[in-house]
Amino acid sequence: MQDRQLGPLQENDSNDCPYAAGDLVPDSGIYELCHQDKPADTLVFIRGAVFSECVCCGSKARYRLLRAAPYLMEDPDFRGPRVM
Ligand SMILES: [Zn+2]
């Protein structure tokens, strides 16, 4: 007989929202903020930023990428000094 093993703490289904508050933003784009108990918000994050805690969920806020969208300044076409 075995005790039932407790998995990692997962109060909500985090499969859909793999990123947690405090994680580094892996790619610039449009993200969905998956709240604990209200409809998701859509936000833009820039790569290298940190997913922020939300006022209602705090550190339990979860994020998922809806659509990667390169930030203007990261695009090679727009990089570099402007030639006058
Ligand atoms: Zn929230």
C-alpha cells in the first residue's frame, strides 16, 4: 500500500499558462494573464522583462503566450543608427 503522492502545488490548471509571475519573458508578444477567478486579460510584454504579479492574484498570476510579436527595436530592419 502506498500513500497517495502529492504532486507539486497546482491549485489551478497551469498547463494552459506555463509562465508564472516573476518569470522572465521569453519572447516579446501578446500574452494572456490568466487570473485565478476572473476572465483573462491580454497584455503586451517585451522580451527580457519580468511577468508581474497582478493586483488580484499576486504571485499566483499565470501567463501564456497568445502571439509572438517582435518589438520594433528588436527587429533587425529597425536596428542601428539612422543614416541622415
Ligand atoms: Zn488577477
